Amino acid sequence: MAQGYGPGGAELAAELVGHVRAWDAAGRPQTGDLRVAAYRGPAPGGAGLVIPKRHTNLVLTYR
């Protein structure tokens, strides 16, 4: 359960709960298993969480 306060607080709390549930469903991976790759062009399909940046695409995956 998360409680949000202020403008947009309820939406932010719901988003946080969604992230925690996804983390739990993924087996609660630890940061030591996190991998970050940077691509100058499009990221490979199905690669993981893609974070588009100005000149690259960052892809986060867990081993």
C-alpha cells in the first residue's frame, strides 16, 4: 500500500504500487543482476526496459 499526497499524489502512489508488484512478479531481482546497455540507434526488439535518451537508447535488463 502506498499513500500519495498533494496534486497527483494518488496517481504517483498507484504507479509506485505497480512498479513494486512488477518487481515482485519478476522474482525481486537485486541490483547486482541489473545490466545497462547503450545503443546509438534503435534498441533490439524485446531487449528489456528501453529508456530513450537524446543520442542513445538505454536498455535495462536483469540476468
